[in-house]
Amino acid sequence: MQIELDRVTIQFGSVTAVDQLSAAFRSGELVALLGPSGCGKSTTLFALAGIYKPTSGEVRFDGNVVNKLEPEDREIGMVFQNYALYPHMTVLDNILFPLKMKRTPKREALERARAMADTVQIGHLLDRRPGQLSGGQQQRVAIARALVKEPRLLLLDEPLSNLDARLRLEMREEIRRIQLQVGITTVFVTHDQEEAMSIADRIVLLQSGKLQQDAAPVAMYREPANLFAAQFIGTPPMNVLDGALSADGRTAVLEAAEPGARAVKIGVRPEDWTLAEAGAGSAVATAVVSHVETIGRDTLLRAQIGATPVRLYVPQERGAEVGEALRLNVRPGKAHVFDPASGARLA
Ligand code: ATP
């Protein structure tokens, strides 16, 4: 199912939780609603579910306005952070529950519940109660229960936040596998940029209820629309330095030099610095190393460019020492230029 949010605003008294949000999701896409705590992710998800109604603007499913449609009439499946399984029921009865509510004939209901349990790989756990399952297994039951009605839209609210780190990795791959197998349009709320980057077709990035960027993960990483996106996406985060843009707008430098130059913020990802070895031509900056961390293939350095702390990778064979001054350049096309006042991308 195709989803459109058209200038959706949601207010709670004087709080504007979602502010003029417009976005469109294609059928079969997995979209991550991403942003820091309080940015309006859950409120947006609840508006898709019909639990909250927009104060203004429209929510459309396949082109039809659904603002007034109640949750039970929206053909959605939802998985909450705490899974909300019925503790006194078996796994099978939990999965059957939505079909019982719809008065699906018993034989058909059983067939569908069993097939869905197999899809999420809990077919061997049907007689257990939720309390006898691991976190990951409970998560699978919640997904099966949400999908068994064959909804047109799957909504997931921070579904991985109650799992330990290893299980979180496993379950995010599982959610993607199940979503692709079922082919359902899915909206997934998370505050974890790495999680969003790793499984979403598209990321809708929010801050203070406002859309910051709507793009495929790689596009958002390569070409962040503003300083907020630049610093929210990627670990370690992008370095941001004071710089200047030449009067013709074509070259950015880390120090304001020529007259008429415009003050800007220049962003460089830790992997986009290169070392200008001694005597080998010019460098755009000099960084004094303050900390060296060896992590597998590369060495991550913390350093100072003037008063600004930066992070950069150097090849492990090269290494570096604390106190060493490194002459640096930026890979061609990898300097991101932003307006210091609005944060908007300039180049
Ligand atoms: P988190 O990651 O912490 O869950 P979020 O991005 O999902 O945050 P929301 O829960 O959507 O954020 O909240 C957005 C804003 O709206 C916050 O300022 C929050 O305090 C406010 N808010 C959310 N629900 C209500 C409500 N029912 N009544 C009043 N204010 C609310």
C-alpha cells in the first residue's frame, strides 16, 4: 500500500509534536522514522495507525484520505516496544487472536496462524506461553500476530529496543527478511541511525517534529541535506569545522583567507581525510594527534585542528603517535559545506 503524509501537524495542547510533515512511501518499502528522543517519531507512527488524528493535514492510503478512519478499520498490523503479548495465552492463541476477533473460520485461522508462525520461525514454540520465551522469540510472536490478518501496512515502534546487542543485530536482519518475504509496506520507528541505515529502503529523519531529510540511507550519508542530518547519520560522526566559501561559491577552505569569502561550516567524515606526507605538496589543515585507537583494519585518531577536536582514520600500517602533527587533505568531493545560521547544505 502507498502512504502519503501531506503537511501533517499534530498538536497536544501547546506542544507541536509533528509539524507540517510531508512524505510519501511506496508500496513494499521499508521506511525508518529516525530521530532523537521527542522528535515526533512515535506520534507520526500513531497517526498512521489512527490512534492519533492529525490536527491539520492529510494522511492518505492508496490515495484515499484516512484521517477519520479508526485503527481497526485501517488494515494495519502493529508491533509495540513491549510486544504486548497476552501472557496467559499460548503462542498459538496469541497469533490466532486477531483472526478470532475477525471471526475467521477456525480451520482457516489455524492454517494461517501456523503458516505465519513458520514464516517467523517459531513453529516449534506454539504451545508455550510468552513468559517461557526469549526476547527475540517474543518479538517473532508479536510480528506473527501483527501479520496474520494480512494487513496492508506494518507499523513497528522501536521493536528492537528491549533486546541485547547481539539479538538486536539478528532480529533486525530477521525483520528485513520477513518484510521482504511478505512484501508488506513497513514503517519502523528507531532512534538508532545504524539500525535505520542497515535495514531501511528509505529514512525519514525528524527533529522537533520537522522533516530534516527524506532519502535512501546511502544518499543521506553521502549528501546530508543539512548539518543536523550530517551529524546524526554516521559513526563516528562527521567533523564540522569553521571555514569559508570563496566569493564565486566554488571553493571552500578551512581558514577564511580571501576578502569577500563567506563564513561557512565545513563537514568532513572521519574516513575522508587523506595524509599529505612531508614534502608532498599542499595541505588544507594540520591536526595534532591526541588519542590513538586501533580498531581492525584502520586506526581511529582523535586530534585537534586548532581548537576544534576532530576524528580521522589512518591506515593501520601508517599508525600515528600522540603529539604528532599530521598534514591533511580532504578527498575530492568529500567536503560538505553548510550555512552556519540555517544549517542548510550549500555544496
Ligand atoms: P521517543 O524516542 O522518546 O519515544 P519520539 O520521537 O517518538 O520520542 P514522540 O513520542 O512522538 O517522540 O513525542 C513528540 C513530542 O510530543 C514530545 O515533546 C512529547 O513530549 C510530546 N507528546 C507525545 N505524546 C503526547 C501526548 N499524548 N500528550 C502530550 N504531549 C505528547
